[in-house]
Amino acid sequence: MADKTYTITVSETDEKILLDRVHNVQDWIDGAVTGRIGHSWGEMQNEWTTKLMNDDSFTDPIPSNKTDFVALVTARPDYEDYDTKSKII
């Protein structure tokens, strides 16, 4: 899977606001994204480990590394990403 690059635009005014509270805007953005990924990974891992363990039709081992775990989960027919789940609500 290829890495993705995202670009954001922050006005000079918003940058000044951020710099009033953080040392470096890029470091703060990187930390915020890293933190959100870690939090989401933990939630996904907890949710899907439970689902897989309770699924009598699933008899394969649960992968112990993140890449294989995510590939397994997102390939399942019962997997719905956040956008899909949001439309149901």
C-alpha cells in the first residue's frame, strides 16, 4: 500500500493563533494526525478482535501485525468504513 500525502492550507491569521499555543505548526499537525491514527487503530483493533472472536464462521488466526489485521478487516463483506456508517445513521 502506497503512502498518502495530504496538504492543508492555514491562513496567516490562523497560523498566528496556533503559534500562540504551539512551538511549531507542522510538528503539531504531525502529532495530531499521529495521535488520531493511534486512537483509531486502538478502536478498530478492539472492535474487530471482538467481532472476529465471536464470529463462528471465522476460523483463521487473527493477524498480530497492523498491516495484515487491517487488510483482513477491510476485505470482509461486513466491514463498513466511517463514511458508509455515517450515511446509515
